[in-house]
Amino acid sequence: MSTSPSTTSSPTSAAPSPSKQTPEQKRVLAGTLVGTTIEWYDFFIYAQAAAFVFAPLFFAPLGDSPLAQVISWATIGISFLFRPLGAVVAGHLGDRYGRKMVLVVTLFGMGVATALIGLLPTYETIGVAAPLLLILLRIMQGLSAGGEWGGAALMAVEHAPRDKRGMFGSYPQIGVPLGLILASSFMFLLTNGMSDEAFQSWGWRIPFISSVVLIAVGYLIRRAVDESPVFLEMQKRRKEASAPLGSLFKNHWRRVLLAALIFAGNNAAGYMIIAFFSSYSSNELGMAKSQTLIATLIGGVSWLILTIWSGRISDKIGRRETFIIGYLLIAVWAVPMWFFVDKGELLWLVLVIVVLTIGLAPSYAPQSALYAEMFPAEVRYSGTSIGYALGSILGGAFAPMIAQLLLDSTGKSWTIGLYLAAVAIISAIAVWLVPKSVEKSDLHV
């Protein structure tokens, strides 16, 4: 393990916390929140479309076979494979040229790819080119998303007073439940406002194309945000060009690995809410799509409230402790929740999702602050972005596909719970291995 960042306080970081947020801090929090909300809206729309429409529209030759749905789930994971590359490029640029510029570029890349998916011809129209183009645009999403979260997380945490890093860092995190609420609400309105035939034919395209509006809103907000004060200070004291990326892998690779493992459990469990519960409940249990979307929407609201609360709690009891509480809750609930899901009723599905968010929130809200505290300033963007991207591959990239394969091979949904519990325990061990002292680190060094 490389040595932890110095705990020597600079005058800036040691200053008393202001009782109210400054106008600049409010702009930063709004900018990071909007950006991650758009990113996750784009991802959730894709995941829900993969659950409901992509198999017959883009993989038509496979018919109604289980393999069609497995491949549809696999296209979710393909994007995650390219996140590390996006994280490497964005992290390197962010550490050299600033967080703000990279955030604007990744926002546009993510939104353009999403809008173009909504315009794609299907297999019936252009044949095998349709799934190939779908995968290409999904890769573009992954490259953009690889740099999005790290920049947003650091902009928020590096503007925070030391005793409010968890609270400030929770703003980019609540983009997940907000994106889920936005995507689920949109899908619910569409599936209830038109026939199944119309939705399958053209209705599913509307949420993708509508991403253009979100890009414009996000750009206007992010344009008004100043560069991170930590990066500006780092620029002033840098005497010669350096190679942050090389330094990261040479001196901090253990921290990158821990960062990846810390995120894996949350991401795997989160994708059950994001996509798999809806598909399983609709396709296997015969529930109406509208009911599964209502359950997802309620879960998003619960996740949102608990994430805000968990970020504040992490400032009081510590980042590691908050993470571990969340992962233990996920591990305990991972198997029994499937017996309630299998009842095939809305009330039980809502209960399952809400209880799961009680574990997801504390194992996600402190992530921005903890990652920022784990890496020194000159490699912080690269370290957080690459660690996050690798964690998404280990966790959520193929979680729906793995879940489907376990279900198809065993016929028992609870076996999926064993997989989720195992990943959650691994993540809990990883966060426990992070030195407690990093939470007191000075982010200016």
C-alpha cells in the first residue's frame, strides 16, 4: 500500500466550516448533481430498454429464445468494458488541464450517443448493422461515462469544508436515484399512454431522443461552475510537467484496486433495481410492466432520501463504517429478498426494493469523499475515475446477464442472491482495508 496522503492541514482546509453554502458551492453542487443525473438517466433508459424491447428489435434472428435476452443484457456490460479507457483519458486530461473542461466534454459525449440510439434503425430495416451500431453507440456511452463520475465527484468534494465532504460528495451520488426516478417515470408514462404495439414500434425511442434537452440544461449549469480550487492550487505549485497517469500505476495501484473492489458490490446489487427486477417480474412472473416501473420509481425515491442522509452520516461516524453497514445489510438481504420477489405482487416487490436501498445508500453515498481522500491531488482524477470504472466492470457490467444465466441454469432465483452476497462481502473487506487516516487527509496535497 502506498503511503496515505499527508494529514497536515493547510490554512484553507483547516478553516472553520461556513454555516451556509457559498453561491459558488451551490453552483458546484448543482452542476455535479445535474451531470450525474443525466449520465445515469441515459444508462437507465438503456437498461430498461434492454429489459423490454432490444431483444426482439435488434436481435430478431434469435427469436424468443433465452439467449436473445442474455445477449441484450450483455450489451449493457459491453459499455462498462470501455469505461476504464474513458477514465484513463479523462483522468489524465483532468489531472493536467482541470476538472471542468472534461466534465463538459463527457456530458456531450454521453448525451449524443444516447440520442443517436433513439434514431437507430432496427434489425428488420438494416439487418446485422443494427446491433453493431447499437453496440458502437453503447461503447461511446461507456467512454464518456468513464470520465463523468470522477470529475463530478472531485468537483463536489474539493469545494467542500473538511467536515462536510461526505455531504458534498453525496450530491453526485444522488444522481443515481434521480436518474432512476426520471427514467422510470418516463417509461411508466409511455407504457401506460400507448399500446404495447406503439411502444415496441416507436415509443421506446422518445426517452433516448429527449436526452438532447437534458444535455442543454446540463451544459448551461456546468458552464457557470468554477474550476476546483484544489486543481488551481496544484497548477500554481507545479514547476514542471509530470505524468500523473504513470505515477498513479507506479505508486498507487493498490489504492486503485481497492477502489474498484469497494464499488463492485454496490454496483452489482444496484443493477437488480435498475434493470433485472423489472425484466424478471414482467417476463418470468407475469407482472405488468407498469407495476414493475412503479416499484422501481418508489425504490428510486427511497434511494434518493437515504443517500442524502447517508452522506451526512458518513461525516459523523466515518466513511468506512458507513460503507460496511451498507454492505452487511445487502449481504443479509440478498438471498431472502427473492422469496418475496417470487410472490409476483406489487406490494412485495416494493418492499424488496425499498429494503435493498437501505443497504445501497450507505454503500454508495460516501464514495465520492472516500475516493478523493484515498488519492493525492496530482493523480486524484485518474485514481477515482479508473477505480470507479474497474469497479463497475467487476460489479454491475454483467450483473443482469449473470443473474439471467443463474436463473436459466438453476431455475432458482435465490441463487442470484448468493452471488450478490458474495460480492457485497468482498467489497466490505476492501473498504475495511483502506487506512482510517485517509478521512483526515488534506485534499490540497
